[in-house]
Amino acid sequence: MSEDFKQAALDYHEFPKPGKISIELTTPAQTSRDLSLAYSPGVAEPVKAIAADPENAYRYTAKGNLVAVITDGTAILGLGNLGPLASKPVMEGKSLLFKRFAGVDSIDIEVESESPQAFIDTVRRIANTFGGINLEDIKAPECFEIERTLIEQCDIPVFHDDQHGTAIVTVAGAMNALEIVGKKIEDAKMCVLGAGAAAISCSKLMILAGMKPENIFMCDRNGVIHSGRTDLNQYKAGFAVETDKRTVDDALEGADIFLGLSGPNMVTGEQIKAMAKDPIIFACANPVPEIMPEIVSEVRPDAIMATGRSDYPNQVNNVLGFPFIFRGALDVRAKRINEEMKLAAAKALAGLAKEPVAQEVLDAYGLESLEFGREYIIPKAVDTRLLGVVSSAVAKAAVDTGVASKPYPANYPLKTLADI
Ligand SMILES: NC(=O)C1=CN([C@@H]2O[C@H](COP(=O)(O)OP(=O)(O)OC[C@H]3O[C@@H](n4cnc5c(N)ncnc54)[C@H](OP(=O)(O)O)[C@@H]3O)[C@@H](O)[C@H]2O)C=CC1
Ligand SMILES: CC(=O)C(=O)O
Ligand SMILES: [Mg+2]
């Protein structure tokens, strides 16, 4: 990043007001009567209605369209454990994306917690306020138990974005990339660098989409996760394979897909030379990928390349998932976000990339044309059709699998934010 760009990023966050989000009123609050309705004495009426029936919270408060973005700051992007306060710009950023792309109101909450249990207790105690909880940037392995327990204890959707949002977008991109190079997911071999929240969840969804577990070579700091290792936690152990491969170089040799969910500049051009023909390289660490696209195009011009960033083609980033997944889940008041809803979202994303691209999308990216192919495997974040296509696929899957408390909405598929 140039010094100019770094300063521009700081200025963006400082001006015109510090931060990226604020709260707006939805009802009039000008006159004495307005205030009597909004506050005392009028507010007592919805209070009594909710006390009599908790469902009324969805009718009389902002709960139904409000998602908490909650973190402990232990895995902020690929920057590591910099603590809750430092994570606030990322969490405000997620709130910005929720509102901008899917009309979901959201507030960031950065929790200082001494243990996973303390974090769980904090989230559980404030869950009533929200229609959904988006867990963000919580490191593995703690994130798995945190999410599992909160799903069990809360009656609203709890979704760890780094796990499932990332997995949905990765599977969508990988399905399309494999189609473009004429390979089948059942035959594809994948080297995964990283064995944390995102890597484990992406690998699980790839298996659900058809990849063979024995074709996944996952690597952590100690190399390939194989059946001879005795240092694995239960989540990594689920990916231990019977193999002679030991290093990242071994795992890359002959691999059809490289999926990087680790940290900056972890692999070199030399290392990816050994991948199979037409390699698919998803270097998804943020903000600096495992390998830069410029290096890949030099050594492997036959590669399909994706990063998590907005400034290169093929942005494989959970921004394409979480706003629309919550939109669909909230609108049918789903109790949880299940595997069927995740796969439906992935398929909807993959399908949209094959449709003609709107002029407004081309304008936003300064492009003359764009069509399904090596440089366009996944829709652009500003594509307004994402709202309708992904949220309706998620809502339909929720209704079909019995986790929705409301029917498929009459106003679906949504065309614009004004339809919400
Ligand atoms: N594009 C996108 O949409 C997303 C991208 N990401 C990116 O993925 C990365 C990981 O995030 P997340 O899963 O949440 O974090 P976690 O802390 O849960 O996992 C990090 C993983 O990276 C591994 N790792 C770190 N350094 C190395 C190394 N030198 N060699 C091998 N493995 C290494 C760790 O290995 P070990 O287990 O040995 O400690 C760990 O398994 C981040 O860069 C993040 O920005 C995450 C979510 C979404
Ligand atoms: C994109 C994202 O959530 C991450 O890099 O952590
Ligand atoms: Mg994240």
C-alpha cells in the first residue's frame, strides 16, 4: 500500500465524522405528543405487550432487522490478535456492509473477555436485543465451541462469518473456477494453507459440495495435517489424511486448488510452479494475500487467481455472503442458518456470475466489459441483484428445511433496498 493510500484510509475513517456508522430515528420526535408516544407514558404500551408475548418484540422494536457484529478481537483479518478495541474499524465496516448491501441495521460490539466462557456469557446475556448475531474475527479453535454453544443457547441465528460466510463464497468461486478449467470437484486436489476458523469451515463446505476428504491437504504452521501427527486439536484432526506429504511444497505439488486462509506472503512463485495445469489460486488472507496476483501471473499465466481484496479481479470475500444470508434469514425469522441455507447461497452466487453484468457494475469498477470466465468467477460486491438472488435462495431453503418461523415473504425476490 502506498503512503498516499494509507493516509486516504485514515482520512476516510476520520472525516466527516469519526467512524463509519451512526444511528438514525425512524419515528417523529418533534412535538409533545410525539414524545408522549415515544417515551413516557406511551412507551409503557409496547412494554406490556412484549412482557405478555415476547414475539411482540419483533412488532414493536427494531429487533427483527438488527444484527450484532460481535468479536473478541483475537483474529482481526490476517493481522492477528490485536485485541477488541483495535478490531472496531473492521466491525464498523461489517455494519456498513450489512446496511449498504442488504438494509440490515447492525451495531458492532467488541468484547473484552478473559475466556471463551466469559465471551459466551456476555453474548448470551445481550442476545435478546437482536434478530441475529454475526460473530467476527474470533480465532480458532475457540471460535468453534463459542459458536456451537451460542447456537444452542440463543433462539436467533448465530453465524460465525469467518467460517461460514467465507465458506459459502469460496465454494461458489471454486465451483465456477473448476467449471471454467473443465475439472470436476470430485477429482480435484486442494492444498489449504491455514487450519483455523475459515480454513476448516471452507474445507467442510467443499466436501459437502462434492470434494473428496482424502484430496484435501490442509497445512498449519507445522506443515501438512496427516494421520501421524499427535499435536492436533479435534478440529484439525478431522482433516488428518493418510499421506507421505509433510510440507506446504508437498501439498502444492500437483494440486488443482490452493486455498490460502492464513497470513500475508506465505507462499512464493517458485512454490506454486509445482501445481497442476490451470491451477486455481485463492489467496484470501486480508489485507495482504498469501501471494500477490502479479507474482502468480508471472509464473503461472494459466492460473485462475482470486484474493479477498476489492482492488483485483475475483474477490473471494465473505462480503458477498453475510449481508444477504442474514437478510434472508431475518425475513423468514429463521431460528438458525443451516447447511442447506449455506449451500443454497453458494449456488445462487455461482449462478449469478453467469448472468450478463449490468452497466452500473462495470462503471463502479471502471471496466468496459466483463463476462463469466477466468477474470470473473464470482459476482462483484456492488451487483444489486445479489440482494434478490441470494436472500431469496436462503429464505427458500430455510422454509423448505423447517427452520423458518414465517412463510417465504410475499415481496421476494427483493429488487432494491426500498423493497425491504
Ligand atoms: N477472504 C475472506 O473472505 C476471508 C479471509 N480470511 C483470512 O483468513 C486468514 C485466517 O483467518 P481465520 O481463519 O479467521 O484465523 P484463525 O486465527 O482462526 O486461523 C489462522 C490460521 O492460519 C494459520 N497460519 C498462520 N500463520 C501460518 C503460517 N506461517 N503457516 C501456516 N499456517 C499459518 C494458523 O496456523 P496454526 O493453526 O498452526 O496456528 C491458523 O490455522 C486471515 O488472513 C483472514 O484475513 C478470513 C475470513 C474471510
Ligand atoms: C474478510 C474477513 O472477514 C477477514 O479477512 O477476516
Ligand atoms: Mg473476518
